[in-house]
Amino acid sequence: MQKTKWLAVAAVTALVLAGGCNTMCKKPVATVPPEAQKTIDTYAEGGTIQELEMVKRHGVILYEAEVKKADGSKIEIVVNGEGRLYKMERKECQGK
């Protein structure tokens, strides 16, 4: 009985660890794959990356970059490791 209980606990633990986050996990990263970086640079419009995070959504790893432009506006860029653009959102500067 005790052995069966521990096997069940081990099986559940393995499933949790293997699956990672099913909805969303954010982890700050210093670098991204070259294809993803190229796409981020293309859509950054000359701005500076302020924040870069790796996000896992429904088993897909994405990279989120928050870019600040010289005029104070911000761009949020979300790409996958192969450089496919998933989302780009512009946030205008509130002061203008």
C-alpha cells in the first residue's frame, strides 16, 4: 500500500515537472535565439529593449520584448524562437 502511494506521488510529480506551466510562466532572459532577435530588432523601430522575458503559453515558448522609443512611446513585441511574430502592440507616450 505504501509503495503504491509513493509511485502515485512520483508519477504526479513527473507530470507536473514535464508539463511546466500550462498557462503562463515569465522568466527574464538576457538573450534569445538569433531568429527571434532579428524579428524583435525589425519591429523595434530603433528603440531600446527595456525588458526581455521568456514566456511559456500552452506549451509554446515565446519571447516578449518591451521596447522604449526615443519619443517615449513603447512597443511590446512577442515572437517565438523561430522569429514568427505573435503580437505587436504600440503604447503611445502619455505626455503628448
